[in-house]
Amino acid sequence: MAAPLDVLVVGAGPTGLALAAQLRAYGASFRIVDRSVDRVRESRALAIQPRTLEALAPFGVTDELIGRGNPAMQVRMHLPRRVVQLPLFDIGLTDTAYPFLLFLSQAETESVLSEHLLDQGVEAERGTELVRLERTGSSVTCRLRHGDGTEEAVAATYVVGCDGAHSTVRDQAGIGFEGYAYPQTFLLADLEVDGLEPGAVHTYMSGDGVLFFFPLGSPATWRLLTMRPPDAPDTQVTLGLLQEITDRYADDRPALRDPVWMTDFRLHNRGAAHYRSGPFFLAGDAAHIHSPAGAQGMNTGIQDALNLGWKLALISRGRASEEWLETYEAERAPVGRRVLRFTDRAFTIGTSGNPVIRFARTRLAPRLAPLALRATGPRGLVFRTVSELGIHYRHSLATSAGPRSPRRGPRAGDRLPDLPRGLQARTSGPGRHLLLSGPPALWGDEHLVSLLKGRDDLIDVHRLGDDSPWTVATHALVRPDGYLGYVARGTHLEGLRSYLDRWLPAQQR
């Protein structure tokens, strides 16, 4: 058997592709396999959050994603006898270059990521199924079955399951998947619709449930999502059935035509008991599945991958402490649990048959929502939560505030804001980035030579001057995933040196 791969990535959906992109950027040896013979051609997940656009920008794919998608800024809430316009995201956010929700088919997202990997000389091995995992000493023997029935044994130091709700990696690793299924059945379709204003999200609420039309563009102009009414027959999904339900929920009766894809499905709310077991890791739907409320699923999975990939790569190269492996579950599992809670509450409000909740959904919410959304404060709070810009790792083992923390500006564990504009682009290259804020005269090279010795190839230095997120002299270390691992006020670097000695030991030359 050949020398072990650093990582075997199982699953070539958005999560696995994002993980592969980061492993490639950091020089890890890996393969990415998927039992499906082709990538997704349907829309499935349909929106990319601002934080995901930021996180993917270092790979040069974000502009292409935006070019193919629709940055919808408006919701049309259809009520009896009127339509309420809800401008959700015009709240003047200055710390991100992407203050919008991008509607884009998952098929297009996978296409962009796959094309990026091909440009980097990486191709997902489709039609290749993982059938068994066995720990053998310091590596894992992975039995793969190819489309022609032949089998292959591959050794890998780590295996990451990005293989969805029915994850083979999770099953083979013996990790539980706890939760429940919702009783409702949902209907989904990508199709054309006559009678809707283009470019906006359209919502209809009734006592029986909800009906959504999301702007896609490809593979069809619209994505329809609705709940099968309790008294509707449990039959195959047809255009006629969807039109019947639309006529029932929508007074203006938009006309449906030319479906590209239609299906029905049940929703689950489940989370993995652990995100790691020894050399096995879970990311994306293998770790958490939930309702599509808030467009959180694919985005959370991609960010799982981008939290994990650089850690595995640098550890495999001997350039980072193995303690980083302990930080993955500690940082990402709380995020997954919050998403499960948030989507469950939103789902319950949108679908419950409880008379009180139905009254609030159909009578109170349509009247109160326009008033509540006039204030930018509440909208900003909601947007930062849904957009995932508010995710932080302040309580992580690998986060340190240093001996003196600045009173204003981003804290250790926070995402690095794009403020001043372009700061994220300056710090998007592979590796870590040391930011030096304050008058340039404070930061002579003598401060840095000994600090960087043996790790200067892993840390880029940026002298920001006074044009920085902090109002006082500050030094901060940006992690490869765009979060601040260390922040301290002043020019004394001994605290940072201790942090680096633990987490990024100098290499002897």
C-alpha cells in the first residue's frame, strides 16, 4: 500500500469541495471521493450567506458565485388585499463587502467549486464509494469500491465525512446522530412562474402553512417551497398538484409552468453526538441536518470545512500543534447546536397548527413585521445572526486576548471585519497574518525578527498604521479562516510569542 494520504475526503458536495480547496491551498495530500456518479444538477440549497462569501473569497471564487447568482434585497409578503415590501438588508453594514443574501442554486455553487479545483489539478473521484474503515496503527485503512465493482485499499492519516445525512464515515466511526423527524411533508420545485415580480422573495402565509418563491435564475427562474396541506392527497408531485396548492395559498394565483425538477421530502432535526472520533471527523450534513429556515445548512457545512481544513493540513506537515485537533469540535459543535435550535423554532412558527401560533403567523406577524423592520437596529441583529457574521470563537482553547486587550474593535475570537474595506482581501492568502496597528514608527523590524524566526513562511506581516479596526496601537494574529486568534494592545510581543510557541512552534533550520 502506498504511503498514507494526509486526508481522505468522503463526499463531494459543497462541504467536501470547500474542504478540498483548502487542503489544496495548504499543501496537504488528499483524495476526494463521492459515491454519486455526477454532481448535483438540482438546486437543493439555494442561498449563500455573507460570511460564506467572505470565507470562500481567498480561493478566488466569490466573484464568480455572485456573477451567477441573485443578491436579493427585498421580500414581498403577500397578505389579503395588499402586498407588504420588506427591505431586509439595507442596514448600512460597513464591515463586509457582501451585505446581502445571494440566491444561487446548489448546482451552480458545486459547479464553481469543482471548476476551481480542476484549475488546481484536483478532480473529485465520483462513482467511488467508501465501504469500510479500519484503524491500523497511526493511519486508517479505507476500503473504496469503484463504479466497475473493483475495490481499493487506501491509507489515510485522517478521514473527513462530508457525506451527508446517511454518512458512512459517521456510521463506521460509531458516532450517534440524535434528533427527530418532523411530521409534515414538503414539496419542492424549480420552475417558471408567471405573475411574480422578478428578483424578490415572495411569501404567502395561511392557516394551513406557508408558500415561498425564491429567485434562482438557474436551472429555472424560481424555486417553490411549500407544505403539503393536511387534507391534500399523498400522491406523486405533479405540476397540477403544485398549482392547486398555489391557488389555495395565493390570492393572486401566480401561474406555474415548465418544471425542471419536483420532489417531496420530510425534514429532520438531528445532530452528531461528536464531530470527531480519533482520526475521523464530520462536517456539514453528516454532523447536522435541519429545516431550510434561514438558509443555514450548506453555509454552516462550508464553514465547518474551512475551520477544519487548514488545521489538518498544517498538522500533517508538522507545522502546527496537534492540539488544534481538539479545537474543531469545541468551536464548531456550538455553532451547529445554535443552528439546530434556530431552525427548529423558525420551522415551528411557520408550520404549527396550534391555534395561537396560527393566529400569530397569519394575523399578527404580517401587521407587526413592517413596523419592526423599520428600525435598523433589530434588522441588523437578525441579519448578523442569519448571515453568520456574528459567529465567534471567543471561548476557544486556541483564542487568547493577550495581557492587554483593546477596549474597542474586534476581540480575540471574532471574525476579522472588512474594515477598512479591503482588509479581508489583504489578509486572504494562505497562512496567518500579523496585523500591526498604530504609527509605523512603533513597529520596527527588531520587534519581529526573533518572533518570526522559524515560522516566517507561515506568517505575513501587515503594517496598518492608523487605518485599522482598532483605535490604539494593537497587534493581532489572523487565523487562516479569517478569525482573530490573538489580540493585544501595545507593542510588547511576549504574549504573542508564548501563543505562537504553543500553537505554531518554530521550525528548526
